[in-house]
Amino acid sequence: MRDDGYRAFAGGGRQLEDRGNGAAAVGGIETLPRLGLTDLSGASGQLWLAYVTAAVSGPISRLMVASSSVAGASVTFARLALFTAAADDSVTKVAQTANDTTIGGSQYTPYQRSLATAGGWPAEYVITRGRRYALGFLQVAGTPMNIQGAFVLDAATPPVATRIIGSQTDIADEYDVGDLAAHFVMAYLRGLPPA
């Protein structure tokens, strides 16, 4: 059996296959390979969630999203978050960045932000190899930025790779899978270790 960190097991012996994790080389996680990304548009108040199985264990202290062809305008809220994911895709927030309205202000730009401790959140969160996580991004704006990501084939077939929820003003501490919709596009999001 392959033992390179790209496989994880969910309850009931169901096997989950990760899509690859190039960030693991530096001790991080990323939701997609960085090759062939495309331009994705979303709505203001839409939380993007992208699931990933950690290929390595170690601390995460920074989260990243990348803008694409449309820069955000009149941004009033922008935050990234890290979640643990349950077998049914429900998520529990374990770390987050501060609200930063400069995220998305320019086209084709990676935005990397440190985890924020306000509200009792950790400045570092230790991910565990083989554990499934979700990375999330929410922007509330007059014009939300386009983000980099990829299309998902057969998006509702388990294990679901990405989910969304609309009409959010901040990232909640938990989301039940019944409140999240499987989505046909997946954001490129990344978690990185301390610099």
C-alpha cells in the first residue's frame, strides 16, 4: 500500500484520495496543484470551502488566496479560515486570519495573511498527516474579486471536493453539511508554515 501521505481513510473503511499537495514540500497544504488554474467568479458573501487531506504534519501560521482577472472593489470584509472536516463534510473552524479589506484589491495577486489571535484563535495550528481539512475564503464587497481555482467534475459525488454557502457576513465557527452546497468550481487556497 502506498504510504506517501496522499491517502487517508474516512469512517467505515471508505478511502479518500487526495488531489496532490505540492505545498507539503514546505510543510503546508494546498487545495489544488498550482498548474492550469483558471479564473473563477463568485458572489459577495459567498464562503468558498475547499477540502484537502494533509500529506504532512506540522504547524500552519499563514493562509493564502489568489485573485484573478477581476479585482475587488468596495470591499468591507475579507477573511481566510482553516477548518477540520468531519466524514460527512461538516466543518469546524480551528484558525482564521483577521478581516483585511486589502485582500483582492489587485488582479492576479497572491494574498498571504498570518493567522490572527483575536478572539482566542491560535497564531499557529498543527495539522496532522492523513487528516482531512477545509480551507475557506469569504469576501463581502460591492464587486467581489475573481479568484484562481479549477472546475470540478461530478462535483456532488463523495468525497466532495468543494462546497459553498452564500449570504455570509463573517466566517462562522461551524457549518453543518446540510447548510453547504457542493459546487462545480474549487478555489485555490493554501496553508503555510511559519516563515
